[in-house]
Amino acid sequence: MRCRTWAVALLLAISAAPLPATAAQGPLRILGADAAPLFFQRDGVISGFCAEVVKDIQRRIGDRAPLQVVPWVRAYRTALAGENVVLACPKRTPSRETLFKWVGPLLETHTHLYALRSAGLHLQALDDARKLDGILLPREFYSYEYLAAAGFTNLEPVGTARVMLTMLLAGRRQAMVTDQEQLDTLLKQAGVAADTVVPLLPLMSTQSYLTFPPDAPEAQVARWRQALDAMKRDGTFARLQKQWLHR
């Protein structure tokens, strides 16, 4: 039954996906959301695993496009509106497949439904989550697209993952959705113990990529792909994984 629900959700997501503009406009920019340890800005410096991968690719191909940290909704909508941007580490999902040209993968992430340990919640199946008093998740994230397409009516989208965690800790909603890879950082930033939040259910595993506009020149996209492949061959990619993701 879960597989059937997942398949139906994907079909609905594909049919509901927004269409990109016909031509990318303006000079190339690289946009990413504030999502440590992947992409973030501290003391005026943009860093993180995805940011450092981008920087090394740029060094290899001589690209000088600026990196910017912006809210995810703005980054995503800017890309869909036809701006000439690379998105740093969005998830590759069926609903987004035709919206971009993809370079990667960069990493695989595991997404779960989480709750406060003190709440004592236990779920047996995804359908049980429909009964929760609100599920927090970042607006226009892949996880929101997935659950909305699956017919969930108790979703509460918020602006950022930090706001999401703050609301969960305050008891304003029963559950939230996030990546296992980002949860530790969120909890550290909030100054709470790692076991304060516990997983209720696994939702999905997805892969993160770099994206280009659908009309980006193939030669440009190929240069980025070739540089990423070279990073993986010479050990640079593995070094960054160990440094930022402890893999």
C-alpha cells in the first residue's frame, strides 16, 4: 500500500509541477539556502559541503559566478522564473526532473518525520501521520511537494528549518520533516540535546545535485559535469565529504 501511495504521489507531483521560463536571463549566479553543513554563510564567508564543491568546480573551469545564500523559496522561484542561476544541492525528484539540467549527484540524504521525545508519539505507517495536529516543514521543499501530492491536509509550511524546529520545540505542532543529515546541526544551533528530537517514520531517500536552467548550453553543463567527475577521481570530493559530512 505504501508503494502504491508513493507512486500516486509522484504522478500527481509531476502533473502539478510548475513550468520553467523559456530562456534564462542575466549573468550566472549560484544560489543556495542557509542549510548547514551543506551551504551557509558565517562572518561573510559562504561555505559548507555543497559550497566547497561548487568553488572547486569553479576553480577548475575558471568560472567566477558569485555564490549567494538566500531563502530557499526565493532561490527556487528565481530559478523557475527564468533567471540564469545554479541551485546548490536541491533534491532531484520526479516532479522537478524536467525543470532543470542536473549535475551530480553530490550526496544522498535520508528524510524522516520527527517529533519531540517527550511527546511519546509512535506511528506504524505513513497514513497514521495524517492524524497528527500539524506537520511542520519548509515551504516548497521536496518533502512538502511529496506530502502535498500524497493528499496530506495537515501540513504547515514555514519559511526556514530553524523556524520549523523552534515551533516544534515550543510544542506548537506535533511533528516536523527534515533530513537526517541536517538535524544534528539544527539541534546544535538551537542549543538543545541531540536526543530531544526522535524519528517517527522514514519518508524517503533522495539525492542532491547542482541544477542549471533547462535551456543552459550543453557545453557549459558538460564542463561542470566533467570537473565534478575529476574531483571524484582525484580524491578532492572524498576529502570534502569527510570534512563536512564525516563520511
